[in-house]
Amino acid sequence: MKIKSLIELFELLPENERIIVDVLRQIIIENLPAYCKEKISYNVPFFYGKKGICIVWPASIPRGGIKKGVLLGFWYGNQLKDVDGYLTHGTNKQIFYKIYHTPEDINEKAIKKLLKEAVALDALGTKIVFKKPDTPSAP
């Protein structure tokens, strides 16, 4: 399955997921600077500037790793301060996330705060490279 547009995505989603995705997208779009863009990547809405910022992944779309709800993942969540401890640190070392099961679960204030931090990180434009420890060379 290859989703090419938001229309295709929304046609596939059950109503509850569609509403949550729509609300999350509106919050993100309203709070990202003009240089940031949205595209369908991995069959879901992906927001990026100089690098990835966040992704909205409904459970109905395979390979998201969740069984119910809609995941809002911050691409470089491991580098966000997240002083309120809003995000879940799962098995992925880089992407930290929050899962929403109802539109009422969405905390717009918390999301705006995290988006502001993620945009500031993106504005630095630095690519973070995780280096492997040096291994001794063979004689």
C-alpha cells in the first residue's frame, strides 16, 4: 500500500483516528514556521524543516508500532528537554512520542511547547551523528 495524499489517508482511517489526525495536523501547521513543510512519508503526515520535526501515525496504518489511537512522534525527541515529561520514551532511541485515543486527550498547550522546542532545534540545522565507539585496529 502506498498512500500518496491526505485524501487517500483520510479515506482509509476510521472516524476517531481521522478526527485526531486532523486536530493534530491543524495544531502542527498553525505552529510551524513558513519554511517547514508537510509531506506524506511512510504513508503518514510527516513535518520537516531542515530535518524531520514530527510525524502523525494512526494505528490503522501498518508499521507504526501501535495497536490503537494516533501517535504524535517527535523525530529528534531524544534531544528535546521536555521539561513537563509529556512524551513517552519507548524502544526507539530517537523518536519520543505521545499516543492519543480520543480528541479530548490532546493537550494543545503541551504540543505547542514541544513544537517550539523542536523548531528551535531544527533551526540550528545540525545533523546529529551517533558515532560508534572506536574499535582497535588489527595489527
